[in-house]
Amino acid sequence: MAPHPDPHSLAARKAETRRAALAARDALDADARREACSAIASKLLTIPPLLEAPLVAGYWPIRSEVDPRPVMTALAARGTRLALPHVTAGGLVFREWKPGDTLVRGGFGLSEPDPSLPEVAPDALLVPLAAFDRAGRRLGYGRGYYDGAIARLSQGRPLLTIGICYAAQEVPEVPVEPHDKSLSAIVTEDSLLQFEGPSV
């Protein structure tokens, strides 16, 4: 029987991978990030299942994350319903949002939709991440919010999950645990990588 991996070693590998990838993201200058965001938006708007999804969840960017708001605005102009994440004690939930709606300040410096709005179940998620590899594995920020939300929202139905990030965040291999889910696709300024789930 193969020995179980040392969880402390796995946690340390995840932390180091996350640190290095986020440092690479932060090192991109503002012009490079702006050009990359434009290229990523153009690629996203060529993905038929994303354009056809009735309800798409994006996110409000913090720090040096890829900004999905231009894509969300373009989707809204096509008639797509939108949602944003809200961090709750029970995990990550999504509430409907339209461009121009007022947001409230949440934990971790996040801007979130009005918590009094009802929860919705998006058909597609634009997912932020710290690092990714060519197998579609995503490394988040270490709190597991998106892992839990993806597991919940994908029960009994297809869920399109598209990671969006800069090419600089690619690593040779993301350390994973059994509960870690691969994404449907990852889009960077350089490539559109397709993996499991609904075809893109």
C-alpha cells in the first residue's frame, strides 16, 4: 500500500506554490495587466457555452487579479443575468447583480452584493485563482470557498467553471488533495485551455 502524503508537506507545497505565483502576478506592470485583461476578455467572449449560459457569476477584483468586469458588462448587454459571490459563515454563495448596482464592503477587502438579496445558482462561474497548471488544476487562496461552491453547484447538473488569470501564474504542477476539482477551462492572455466538464 502506498504511503499517504504528509499533509504538512502538502500544505507547505501549496503555500510555496501560491506565494510564487502571486509574486509573479504582482510583478506584472499596470500596462501589461491591462493588455492581458483585454486579451482575456476577447477570448472569453468567443466561448459559446459562456455566451449561452443564462446566469453567469463573476467577481469583483481585488489586488492584482484579472478584472472580469468588462466581460460581465458585455454579457449583461447580451441579456445574460449576472451574479457576484458573497462570503458567508456557511461558505461562498452567489447573489444576482447588475452593472451599476451598489455593492457593500465584505471581509478580506471584498466588494459584495447586498446580503439581503436571495441566493442564486449560476450556470457558469468565472473563477479567480492564485496558480494553475496544464492539467486544469487550480490553486486558490487557501480558504476553500470556491471548492465548496463548485461542489455544491455542480450536484446533479453541468456547471461551467472557467479560471481566468495571467499566463505568469502557470506552474509545472499544482499540489492537489482529493477534494480539489479541475476546472472546465482556463483562459489567460496567451491561451484557452479546455479540461473536464461542459465543452468550451
